[in-house]
Amino acid sequence: MRRVLNGNEAAAMAAKLARVQVISAYPITPQTVVVETLAKFVADGELDAEFVKVESEHSALSVCLGASATGARAFTATSSQGLMLMSEILYVVSGMRLPIVMTNANRSLSAPLSIWNDQQDSMAVRDSGWVQLYCENNQEILDSVLQAFRLAEQVFLPVMVCYDGYILSHTVEPVDVPEQDEVDSFLPPYSPKFKLDPEHPITMGAVGVPEVYQEFRYQQHEATELAKKKLVEVDEEFGKRFGRKYGMMEEYRTDDADIILLTMGSLAGTIKEVVDRWRGRGEKVGLVKLRLYRPFPAEELAEVLMGAKAVGVVEKDISMGWVGALYTDVVAAFANVKRRPLFLDFVMGLGGRDVKFSDLDEVIEITSGAASSGEVGKVLHWIGLDVEKVR
């Protein structure tokens, strides 16, 4: 059934269709509508779930941790400072191998205080052991949440579904909402092998003494690597059932591209329009939209990019004192590849600054110049920066 939903409503609708059993979250802009909508579903009897109100995001994820450990399907949502407040429990959840799903409406971090969009929040916790998916539009939000539960419960890892605050969270789009019985056939009830049960006591989250800690981390790393393969399988099955699939990444007009831009999230839609315009001028420009960020699909990405002369990494984050986080991962993917393109990093859109067609034209011009000369020159480029304000 086609419905007009904003991104937050799409996330909530997906959680409802997944028949989540425990929801706990603390309201924070621009995520609040997710949990408001779910609270209404529960209050109206449309969703049979426990909605636990708490005093902070730290407590919200702690509630989900306890619920998941007892075998319940648990869900939460947050943004920005809320995600930072959860950070301690993020590591506990992944270390306990609990398949919680969280949506994160990407928002800038303070200070200075900002409620607008960039992707610094989720990028800051990229090493917390959560699978991370990034969405381009509201349909992808709904579909990714459903896939996230199926994936999480197969590899016993938590999954974070990220989407750009305001740009998607508050923008309405037509969304194809599947029927409940269709989702039930794709996503069966959660049935863990191990769970907390007074009748059958076990220990979860015990002390990791030096004799076992490193081996445990190795197993967790192996499970995270396995998530790449499992995501492809889940996505393929989803595509057969619902007619939509996304994979680990999307290639757009890359077959003969000399210049490829690489990005994540809603910015991909804007770049597609710019690529089409440059293609109309006879320029061989393409786009790769990375959907899966953790685990990082290094081999698959290197195969897609290796035919280009130059790659412009376009990202809404910055690792202070270095470059963007996505850029470092992309370059590392080519560590064992003999033939490699030139790489440039473009940081833009921080704190909700608009990314204009002219900004992306500048990105392509700089990347094209590097491809023509065979030299990168300056690696990091701040696009859309008002130089008068930093003098």
C-alpha cells in the first residue's frame, strides 16, 4: 500500500511491521517523531509491545539491552548527543551480541549547539561493533529497518539504520508499505538460542579476563565480517519478496566513468542529478552510493572504483586534525591493489549547510583536474566554506 510518510514515520512503521516487543527511547530532535508514532501505535492497540519511558538515552538503550537478553525483539531511536550518551551501552550491546535495531536521524554534534544535519554522530561510533546502514530516501529507511532485524538476528549483532535529519526525517515522500502478512513471512519471530531465563540460569556479559578477551573480540570481528555476506542474502530475499533491493552499495553510471564521486545518505540523490548534467556535456562522471559502512565492504568497493582515474569522496564529517573518516577507509581498501585511482576528500554540509549544485560542480572540477594532471595536490577540500568567517 502506498502511503505518504516522512522518514521518521517510515522508521516507526517498519518497527511496527517487525512486531517489536519492547521499545525504549528518549525524545531528541530530529528523531522524536519515531518514538511518538510508536507510542501512539501502542496506546491505540495497533502494536502489542511494551513502551518503556526513561530519563535518558543511556537508560533507553540499557532497557533494550535487558529486553533483548531475555529474548524480546527490541528497538530504539536517537540522534546526535543522544547517541553520544548511549556510547557506553553501544559497546555493551555489541559485545553481548544482542540483535537490537536502532534508527539514528543523523544530526550534528555540539559544540557549538546544532540541531541540523551532518553524519558526525554515527561516524564517531563507527568502531562500537554495530552494523551501520545509510539510507538515501524514506523507502530505503522502511526497507532497511526490516532488513536490519532479519540481519541482526542471523549474525547476533546490533544494527544502526542511519538517515539524514530533517532532509529525510521531516520530508514526506510516497512509500510502499508492505502488508503485515508479507512482513511476517520475511521476518519470523525472534527465537534466540541463549536468553536470560530464571528457570534455566546462564551468565551473560561476564568478566573478560586476559585469557579470553582477545579471542572473544576475534569472534566478534569474524561475525561482523560475516554480516557482509548475510546482508547480501537478506537483501536478495527481500528483493524477491518486495521488488526492491539495495545491496552493499549502488553504482550509478559508473561503467565507463573516469571520475567517480562516492558518498553516503541522501546526498546521493542530489549527486545523481549533477552526474546526469555532466553526462549531458559528454563528461564521464559516475556515482557510488555506499549503503553499508560497517562492516566496510573494502574488496567490493575496490573492484567498483579501480577503473576510475580519480575518486572524489564526498562526506558530511571530519576527523579533526586529519581528513574525513570515509576517505581513510576508502584509501585503506586499496592497500593491496596495484592499480588504484587518485583519491580526493571533500568535506561539506556540516551543521546543516546546504549542498548546492555549484558545490558539487566544484568537486567534479577539482577531481577532473587531478585525473587530467595525474596529481592530487591537496587531499582535503572544504566545500562551501565562507572564508570571511574564518579569517
